[in-house]
Amino acid sequence: MRRKLAAGNWKMNGVTANLSELSNMKDAADTKQTDVLICTPAPLISRASVTAEGSNIAIGGQDCHANASGAHTGDISAEMLVDAGADYVITGHSERRVDHGETDAIVAAKSSSAYANDLVAVICLGESLQERESGQTLDVIGTQLAGSTPDAATADNTVIAYEPVWAIGTGKVPTLEQIAEVHDFIRAGLTERFGDDGDGMRILYGGSVKPSNATEIFAVSNVDGALVGGASLKADDFNAIISALDVS
Ligand code: PGA
């Protein structure tokens, strides 16, 4: 039985004052059925982990460097995220792939670095609108999944997030059939490659998830939770998403 996961990605949003939103998520997160994660900007991780202490909310980073240390100005290692209080890190978000030219090989190397530091990697995959419209979605997802997921992936150290690029921050959401098709395809690929571990890995849907569409998305086969951007910034919205997952 896979535990559900409600994951928030604050992206480049949030300063100390916004930790009041995190505080206001603690009661909603205190559920037995659903894991809750908030990935804050790196400078907030250590304060966020103090804010979340004693609650069911885990804190994560949004990226890490593949290397353990060295001359990489502005980058952050997996060990530094752990030191600041993180338990998870997002790797391969489409905004990293597009803005920073991250390839599948780079995403796999970052995920391996996460494993080496006992962080859970939330590995993101997703097709562009042009790839969707030209019928390449499953090819693209299959290639990204194979190339971005290290051989050492297990049910405990890896979460997969399917996030169609065209659905992120746009208010556009795939049909439930489209979500099911991709999630079932990812599950089949994971099970074929990783056996029981592949069956145990959570697969999140991400892209314009909000309180009003969460319940129907969470009812789709092989959707084990959500990676939520905009609607994770406000406790009222994110709490409603946690509740929708808790009953699904
Ligand atoms: P969104 O972002 O919920 O604002 O669409 C999702 C994501 O990029 O993780």
C-alpha cells in the first residue's frame, strides 16, 4: 500500500514572513494517511524545519548539485540541504530543465547525490505542449524516466512526479484519461525495471492542482498524490488539497 504524498513546491517565493502559512498547515498535515512535504527556497529551509518541528510536515529543497562540494558558485549540495533540515529534494523540475539546461543525465546524477545523503528524490518528468500535440508524450516520458532515474532508485528513496509542462502555472489540466494514461505507463515502466520497488514508488501528478480539482485527480489510477506549486503558498488552499488526498 503506497502512502499518499501532498508535496508543495514554493519555487522562488517566500521569505521569513511566509512561514506563518507553513505554521497554519500543521494541523491539516497531522493525519495518519497522508505524508506532507513543503519544498521551500533554500534560504528558508532551516527556519522552515524549525517551524515544522513536531508536525507531520517534512521540508525539502528544490534542487541540489550532483557533486558533494567544490567550486560551483551559487550551487547547493545535497549534504547542505540535509544539514539545513531537509528530508527531500526535487530533481529535474521542468523549470530547471528549461532554465538551466538540465539533461536526464544531470537529473540522474543529482538524484544519486540525493540518495548518497539519505534524501528522497522527487524526480520530475513532463512533456511540452508541442510534444503532446505531436503525439510524442509517452516516448518523451519513457525517455525521461529511463534517463533521469538512477539504478539505485527504491520505493523509499524515490518519488516520481508527472508534470506536463503546459499545465504548470497555466490553469490548464490534462483530462483524467490523459493523466491515467501517463501514470499507468510510468507505473509499468517502474515495475518492469525495479520490480516490487517500482510498484511501491509514489507517482505524483503536478500542474495546476487546486482545491477544486484535487479530488477528481486523486481518484485516478496510479495517482499517489500531487506536486503543487501556486496552491501550496497559502495554507487554506494546501490544507484543502491535503484533506482531499486524505479521503481519496
Ligand atoms: P503549479 O506548479 O501547481 O503552480 O502549476 C506545479 C509545479 O511546477 O510543481
